[in-house]
Amino acid sequence: MGKYAPENPHFAVPPRICSFEVMPLTFLLTATPILLFGVGLYYTVALRGFCLLHPLRCIRLLFGGRREGGISPFRALTVALAGILGVGNIVGVASALYLGGPGAVLWMLVSALAAMVLKYAEITLALRHRRLDPAGGFTGGAPYYVEDGLKARGLPRLGRLLAGVFALLCLVNAVTMGSLLQVNAAAGAMEAGFSVPPLLTGGVVAVLAVVTVLGGAKRISSLTEKLVPFMTVGFLVVCIAVLLLRRERIPAALTAIWEDAFSVNSAGAGVLGFLTASLTTRGIRFGVMRGLVSNEAGCGTAPMAHAAADVDLPARQGLFGLVEVFVDTVLLCTVTALCLLVSDSGPTAFGEDVTHTAQEAFSSVLGEWAGGFFALSILLFGVATVICWAHYGMTCAGYLAKGAKSRKTAEGVYTVLLAASLAVGAVTAPAFAWSLADVAIAVMT
């Protein structure tokens, strides 16, 4: 391969950004990182940096404190992890490298560290403001604590309005990013790995998702409790194998990440330079947005999974949010990015077809069998995420519908939309799917 240096095509920054972008979208995607960092800093200071200064105490507090009435705290964690350990960890990282260059990896990590405390805060709020559902369990999430919080400040109408808007956005997200994007990557991987028709993959995922979600939170958590640890450990083992076989390239990859993250393509330097220069803004924007699509910290979705936990203290369950972000972005996204950068094919081998690029990166190092393993990994990650997001959609449909009869109707309509989105998503263009995900997740956040 010759000298493996940052100027190698493997580390090249693409000469273009997504064609879907227009000025308002560019502003939205650039403003989101600033908001995340700002609010993350606020909570870090307000909570005296407890998660950074007292990691061992946080770990001890994770265990114990169960009470009856919901699912176990660990099961709630696996449901939330199923929602974030999706294609964002694999295909999303490849997309970030293609659109934002190697420097996007560093900004993924920075955004994760800033967002860890946000997930703690939103999970804690969700448990403080959750309700009993008709089945005798708990339901909750951003719509509930937004409504309660503003009502307590004398703004009940504004609270109901904003909570309703959020719930509608989450429903849109559930049938687009939560299903369309996931099944699109899974269908592409299965077609490349096993020549399975995309519509067949979409149909199978649709059936699995509908059957599981109709069983409620306990059936969902029972599945994710078994699926999430298995698929996470399996994927990590393959990543470690790639890194060991190409370990001599890791220093150059780390250098490329660092240098590209702070490079400037136009006048200016420092903070103003990297916020205004087109090259680095691209790295920040796509690194943070792909990190957000992956770990969902700050966008208000994961609290809907944690709200069902039978834990005594809301803050205790909030600590699991720190675990989520660490496992998702700091661990899995980082090792995936390094695998793409040190592979024989590189992170931009197939352009916008980032699923094929990621698949080829593993196959180029481990051999053809890795392509099949990769395809199955994408399928499992995708199915888990679809099921989790379907639960989020059901929660929001239940919030918007007042009364038992209206709730059943709303959930039935949502189930039909979910199945339809999975069928359509199996054949939707990847570039459009990722652009739609960026917009949806930024607006929710």
C-alpha cells in the first residue's frame, strides 16, 4: 500500500457535501452542534460535573433500587441501546467520513462527551413525569415533561402545544429515520452480501417489527435484552480483528483525524476559523450530526424507553444514559471509524453508497466471509433500532390520542404507516435517507 499518510486517498476529504443542502438546512445543521455544546456545558456546570468527577460512584449507583410496576432498569437500558446501536454506528460513521472527512470522527467524540449529561438530564426528567399506562406499566418521555414543566411555570397552553409538536415530530422520525433509514441500510447490506432482494428484507423486517411492538414494552425489552449484548460483542470482536491486522496504520489514521479536525480551508484560525471555514464546518457538522443520529443524546427519544423502568430514583436510571452514550459513540463509533480508515479499501471507496463502502472495508481486510457477517450485523442492528423506534412512535401516538378508543385508533394508523415505511425504505436512495435523518433529528433536538 505504500506510505500510509494523511494525503493518502484513504484520508481524503470529499470535494462536495450532500446535494440535499440548502441555506436554511445548512444553518439548522450548523446551529445544532452549538446548541448541544451550550446546553451540555450548562448542565455540566449546574450539576457540578458529577459524572466526570465521580465515575466510580456513578457506577455503584447503577445497581439496585428496583421496585415493582415496570421493566428492569437493565432491560430499559437495552431497549434504549437498541434504538441507538443501529446503522448509525456503522453506516452512519462511513457517511460522516465521506461527507466530513477524518476530522468528523473527533467531533463525534466531542459531541458525545458534551451530550452525555444531556441524556442523564432527559432520562431523569422522563421518570419524574411519567404516567401509568392502560396495561399497568409506565409511559413517559419528552412530551410529558415538556407539558408538565411549562404548566408548572404558568404556561399550560404553550406546554401542550410544544409537547404536541414534539410528539408529531417523533412520529415522523419513527417512520423515517427510525424505520426508513434502518431498513435501507439493512436491505443494501443483505443485497450486497447475499443477493437478497431489498423488498424481501423490508417485508421480513416489517413483520418482525409489527409483531414485536404489538406485544408492548415487556415483549420489546425481552427481545432487546438478548439481542443487544450479542450483536454488540460480535461486532466489537470483528472490529478488533481488523485493527490488529492493520495495526501499523493506526498512528497515521489518528494523525489524520486530529489534523483534519482543526484544518482551515479559508482565512481565519482558532474558534472563528473552524466555525466559519467550509472544510472544518463540514467536519463539525457531519461529525456532530452523525453522532447525534447514533446516540440520540439531547433529542428526547431515549427517555421514552427508560420511562418504563421499575427503579426507585429517577436520577439512578438517568445514569444509564451516560453508559448509552459511552458505549454507542465513544466505543463503537470510534472503533468503526478506525476500521474504515485503516482498511485496504478506505472510507470513500463507493462514494455516496456508504453501506457498500463500510462492507468492503471489512471484507478487504478479513476476506469475503466478513462481507456476509457485516450484512447480518447491519440487519440485526437495523431490526433492533426499528423495533425501538416503533415503541417511541407508539408512545407518541398514545400521547396525542386522548381516551382509550382514540389511542387504539392512533396506534393502529401508526402501525400501518410503520409497515409501509419499511417497505418503501428498502428501496429508497441512501443519500436522501441520510439527509432526511439529519433534518428530522436536528428539528427534534
